Amino acid sequence: MMGMKGWVNWASWYCKFSIFMIISVGIMTTVLHFSLFDLAILPNGEWSVTFVFLLLYGLALMTLCFAISAFFSTGMITHVR
């Protein structure tokens, strides 16, 4: 596929979406822990624990999605008549 091995393609997509996941988890952690207008959702919690938990959850979810996608060969749904 595209002149490269299959595992290289899968790894590049996983790395790309891992970077997106790190950015979004960082934003979520910032919103949850740091106060804006004296309002924080988790003011007494440790931010690093929340960041690691959300990051591991996101990576596990992404791995599950990659595993499920291995069962399908196309992105189209074919109708049976």
C-alpha cells in the first residue's frame, strides 16, 4: 500500500492520532484543574494523575478502534438484495 509495508502505515496513523490525543487531553486537563473566573471543576485533584488517566484511556480507545477496523476491508456499506 502506497509503497510501504502495512505496519508502517498503521504505525504512522497511530502516531498521528496519538499527537492529536495528547493535545486534546492537555486541553481537557487544563479546563478541569485550573481555575477560570475562580471556577475549577477539580480544584483539589492532582493534574498529572488526570492527564495520565485520560491519556491512557484515549490511547486504549484508539487501539480498540484500530482493532475493530481490521475486520473491515472497505469503508463502504454494501447492501444485500
